[in-house]
Amino acid sequence: MTTENKKETFAELINGNIPVLVDFTAAWCGPCKMMKPVLEELHQRMKDRLRIIKIDIDRSPGAANSYQVQSVPTLLLFQNGKTLWRNSGVMQASQLQRIIEQAINN
């Protein structure tokens, strides 16, 4: 008996129909640490309507370079392969939810 436990690639995730919020972060970044509870709250608010992934710029410098991330935290919102929104800096969960819902409903 075989089971499929395939992990989706970054490209598969951002090209999907479900919006993906990518948090470019770094272990040494104080503001990035402030985003952790914000993103956890956002996940609780939006459940399956949004995927949230973190990318450490020190472990994945190629991804950071590809998206011209020059400061952390930087958030990018993708859906169907398109960048819908981006922002650098700390935000509140309610503000972030409002922006995401506006972006995906346009």
C-alpha cells in the first residue's frame, strides 16, 4: 500500500487559486518576531481562505532576490501566480485581513 504525501512547491502554491501570504523573515529580525502572533491571529481569522508561509531570507536568499526583498519583514500576497499586494514592516492582524480581503475580491 502506498500513500501520497506530496509537498507542494513554492511555484505550485503561489499559482494556486487559494491566496498565499508569504512572510519573508529572518531569525535575527526583531520586527519579524512581532509578526509571528499577528500571522497566527490572521490564520485563525481566515482559516482555509488563506495560506501563510514563511521564507527565511538567510536560508533562501534566491527567493528573496527573486522578489527584490530588501528589508524584513516583507509580506507578499499571491493568487493564481500574480502578486496582488506587498508591504514591508509590521502590521496588525485586522488591518492585514482587510487588505487581503480587498485584494482577493478585486
